[in-house]
Amino acid sequence: MKILYLGPNNNNVYDFLNHSYKTSNTEEKIIPENLCEFDWVVSYGYRHILKKEHINSSKNPIINLHISYLPWNKGADPNYWSWVNNTPKGVTIHTINRGIDTGDIFIQKEVNFNKDETLSSSYNKLKKEIESLFINNFENIIKGSILPQTQPQGGSLHYIKDFPGVESWDIKVKNITK
């Protein structure tokens, strides 16, 4: 089985895929025609929008790993916005469709934090959770044992331009909540 992994390769998801499957990796923009060479496409931390042509060229649904509890905090900086807007916190594995993080959900998990978390520690915890959730469920997803469910309507969406910046990622999250 051939996998195309879109995103940085310095994480447990890439290590798992590269060890278990014939895996190619890129962080660069891809052309749609190249997707048909792969059985599955997995996106995690990929900084480019996949368009209708990409989605239509893929043999199977494109899988995206997102560190928010969708439908909340779609788009950029989901960890930050979950604290600022006091929305559910968690991770989601979903299909990519024409919207931004609006695809059907394979599996998701709410994540609890303590009151002394920082933006950095909460991000690292979410990263660990999404990687573990993916590694433990990927086989069931590709075998069809876990079928995607329609994502609930609503939630929130944030763009890179919305992020006001922070002085330090070590800021306590209790200091940025509303």
C-alpha cells in the first residue's frame, strides 16, 4: 500500500506510516494528478489548501489530523482559539472536503487540561493525543471499520490573519481566557 504523507515528517505519525507502509512525504504544494499514484493520502500540519481537483484525484478520502474538537476552531491556531473562546478542546481525524476543516469525522476525542497549562503545554498534549489517536485507529479507518460521520454544523473558523500573537507560548492559558 502506498501512502502520501503531507506535512512535516518530524512526528510519530510520519514515523508510524514510514515504518509500516511505502510512504512518500512532502510539505510542498502538490499537483492533483500525483494523488492517483497513492492508495491513501494523510495530511497533518500541511500548510496548503487542497482543492476540489485534489479531492477528486484521490483514490480514497483524504485524511486530515486537526488539533481541535470539530466543529469548533476550524482553520488556523485551534489550540489558542479554544482557550480564548472557551470552546471544547480536543482532536479530530476527518476527511478533507472543499471547506476548511469541514469534512466528515472519522474519530475525535475531547482532551481535558489542568488550570496550570500553558499554550505550549496544551499544544504538546494535543499533538500527543492526535498522533496516538491516529496510530491506534488508522488500520480500522482504511479497512472501513470506522466510517466517517457528518460533522455537526456551526462551530467556529479562524484564519492565520486572525491570530493576534502572544508574547510567549509559555503564557498560562488561564490568563488568555475570556
